[in-house]
Amino acid sequence: MSRATVDSPGRPVARRSTRFAAWTVAMVIAGMVFAFPILWLTSTSFKSTTAFLSEAFPLSWKSFLPSEPTLANFLSIFENFHFERNLLNTAIVSGGQILGSMAVCSLAGYAFAVRDFRFKRMLFALCMVPAFLPAEALIVPLYDVVKSLGLVSTYWGLFLPFVCNPFGILLMRQAFKEVPSSIFDAAQIDGASEARTFLLIGLPNVKPALATLALLQFIWSWSSFFWPLVAMQDPAKQVAQVGMANFATAANTPLYGEMFAAATVLTVPVVLLSIMLQRYYVNGMMSSSVK
């Protein structure tokens, strides 16, 4: 038996190991690239505005790491600018948008996936139309509607226009389609009401999709800037994104230190929630994908 014949069974294993190692290295490099802006943002938040401006150029290790770390920026945004009030406003708006979208989109997705009614496809197509329109084209008519309802400068006006969104409806519709129809048929034969079927049978089977919808709605609402800037005219109720932007437009010298500190504080909840719901997000996107 030749040496080549003896060694050949191990070659596929070696090739798989090599590909796995190369893939791992590539993923680590990609992860470092995506994590770098967050790490740089966090590091810069511990610099004063003067240090940030003086150490930005020429590039050196001081451009990325604080030479004299300080917590003054974090103390300043809470003691001098009461940034905690902006955070509370953002939390209220995000909570309302998450709960509202989970209720509305899950009901719509259930109806489009499980029940048959007239003009079903046409209504679903109409629900998808806003997804193809630029957000800038919707701001003026949306503001007119909110103003006519008397919801300008209210929390309701910030999140109600977005509780029903095309992506959420599509996501929940595909999730309910993955549930075997025999389960809903059995519930109907047993005499379960529509509400009972939806709450006790439908929703427990689409938990990953609900978690995905909640996570995405939180990210969208938490990072919203343009709509709160337009629809909220009461500074006491303004959200954190607009409050953070005020640091960059301060009189005389922009408060870059406070701005980076505020951005770091805003990033923490998004990162933590994304890590906590990552498993549900992946499962939800996979199970709700269009066939």
C-alpha cells in the first residue's frame, strides 16, 4: 500500500480544519472591525473636550486611548444638563412603541396568515406600500395628521405613528404561517374563541418573532432623531438623541466630551439588549423568512 493511499483519509479532515480556522480568523477580524467604533466611542467619552481636540491629530495612541481618563463628562451630562430626563423620555417612547407594535403587528400578522376574508391579498399589499416610500416623503403628511389629532409635543405623538409598520406585519405573518394550521383547526373544533386561539395558541408559537420585533422596534425608537425633532416642541419631553445633538451645537465650543459620554450611555442599552435577545433574533429571522 502506497504512502499516498494511507494519508488520503486524513486529508479531508485537515482541509476542513484549515477552512474552519480561516473562517474563525475572518470572523474575528470582522468582529473587531465592527466593534472598533463602539470601543473608540467609549474610550473617547473619558476625554475632555480640550484633550479630544488637541489629541485628534496627528494620529497616535492618544487619538484612540485617553491619556488622562476622567469621569467629568458623565457627571456633567447628568448634573448640568439633566440628561436622565431625556433618557426617561426615550424609555417611555420606546416602551410605548414596542408594546403597541407587538399588539398591532401580531394581530395583523395573525389575520393575514391564519384567517381568510375578502380582499385579503389586496389589503396586505396596501400594508406593504409604506415600506417602499422614503421616510422624508411621509414626514409632512404624518405631522399634519398628528397635529390634527392634537398629539404634537406629546409622548403619544412620538410613537403612535410607528406602532403599525410593514416590516412588523410581514415578520409576524410569516411567523404565523410557520405554525401548523392543524393546531388552529383543532382549537376551532374544540370551540375556542378567536381571542383565546390567538392568545393561548398563536402567540406562544411565535415567541422568537415577537422578540425579534421587540428588539428591532426598540433599536428604531431608541435611535430616532428626526421625527422627535419635528414632533416634540417641549424641551422637558425631548428624547435623548435630540438632547445629545444639542451638545454638538452648543454656543462657542461644541461639547464633544459630553456628546461622546451621552452617546456611550445611549449605546449601552442597545448592546445589552441585543446580546440578551440574540438567540431569539436569529431564530425569529430564520423561522419568519419568506419561502
